[in-house]
Amino acid sequence: MSLDNPAAFDWAALSYTEISEDLGENQRWSTWRNVDRSSRGPKPRPGWLVTSQAALDTELGILKSGKEADVFLLERAVPQAESCLLAAKRYRSSDHRLFHRASSYTEGRRGRDSRENRAVRLKSRFGRETEATRWAQAEFATLKRLWEGGVRVPYPVQIDGGEILMEFIAEGDAAAPRLAQCGPSADQLRWLWPQVVEAMIRFGRLQLVHGDLSPFNVLVRGLDGAEPELVIIDVPQVLDLVSNPNGFGYLERDCRTMADWFVRKGLDVDAGALLAEVVGAAW
């Protein structure tokens, strides 16, 4: 089942009625207990999250296929009891050739192991695997920091190697659409823009820059109502506004990209004013 263009799917089909002792092809026991505490999401954990050791993880289909990672839909459920849906983001390893953004985004970001650093520089197979894992680790750590900082991002459930499990952002019976796919009304635009401003100010208070913020990296849920909510995704490249020499340039681009989209949709907003607010929050 592919959910690339998020199509509706049958929620009833996600519930278990009977599970045999033999796991199916797309099933595994929950990996929650397999990872150490530092590899789990921040407390307090949301009530919907299933952490039982008796839970099964069932892969239901692909949500997104990208250059650096693929995202799958996963159900974590205790048979005939509690369940939740998760997004499983899996970074590619040895065959990955498209970490093309690394040099500008990761200035100042280094691992402690000199052997690993040397392998990454030489682009060996081990180096490519290390780099992929580092991007996964960086995204998980950033998601935790943003979540704790009050930014609307998917709740980071856990990380295991190059796989990050996080909250699945739904819209009704489908995956929530990207902002770029939406046609908000004038009233909804006026409701959504302050959320962009708030999110970027919260980034600024943490002295972080998304670095690739656009309507394609923002999900919208509740668009069928008067007060939709924005959720920011894809944060492996988030950089430090102070220590990274490219930080201010990326921040300026993020502000301009988001403001331009809202202007094209008919809302009169100013990228320069947004930039000033974010910079003011950072210092």
C-alpha cells in the first residue's frame, strides 16, 4: 500500500482480530525495549504512545521516498488492545550517494571518533554508513530539542541505528498534506501565518535554523476546520545560528521562502519583518 500522495486508507484494516505466534513478513516485535533510554523520546510521553513489550510493529506501506531516506507507515499494537500509528524514517546507508548538503549544513558538526571522521572524509563504505547514521542521530536529537522547546514537530518516539520512529501526522483517514499541496482560505491563511512566525521565533530562541524550511516541509492538519495546525518536518539539516557561518544566510532564505508562499496565496506578509523578529528572539 503506497501513501505517497496521501490517499485515504481503511482504518478498520489496521486493527488486529487475530495474530498467530509466527510473525508476518512485515512484522516484528516492538523495538522500544531494545534501545537505551537516551534513544527514546522525551518525557512526559504522550498518552497515545504504545510502549508495551507485548506490542508488534507492522509495516503498512510507504509514505514518502526521498533522496536521503524513506518514510514508512508503521502500526505498533498489542493484539486486540492498544495501538498507535508511527512514521518510520529510515536513512540509507552504504549505497547512499546523495548527502549533497552536508558540507554547508554541518560545519562545526563533528563526531568524536577520529577513525569515523577520517572514513567520512574519504567517503569509504564505512564512512557513508557512518554519515547516514549521524544524520539520523542529528535529526532525532533535534526533534527532541524542538519538541521540548515547544515547536510543533512530530513527537520523536525512538531511534535505532538509522531508523527514527516518530508520530504519524494524520488528517482524517489519511496522511496530513504538505502546505504546498493545500489551498487555504483567506481566513485560514491569517490563522496559519502566525504559526509560522511562532515556530521560527521558537527556533530562534533555541538559536537554531531549520535551513530548508518551505511549504514542502510543513504539514497541515485540521484544514477542514477554521483553525488548522502546522507541523514542521524534515529537520536533519537544522544548524546552529551562532556557530555555523552559514546560519544567517539559511535563516534569511527560510524567512523569504515562507513569506513568498503566503504572499502568492494572497496574504500580505513581510519576510524582512519576520527575519527581524527571529533574530531578535535569538539574542
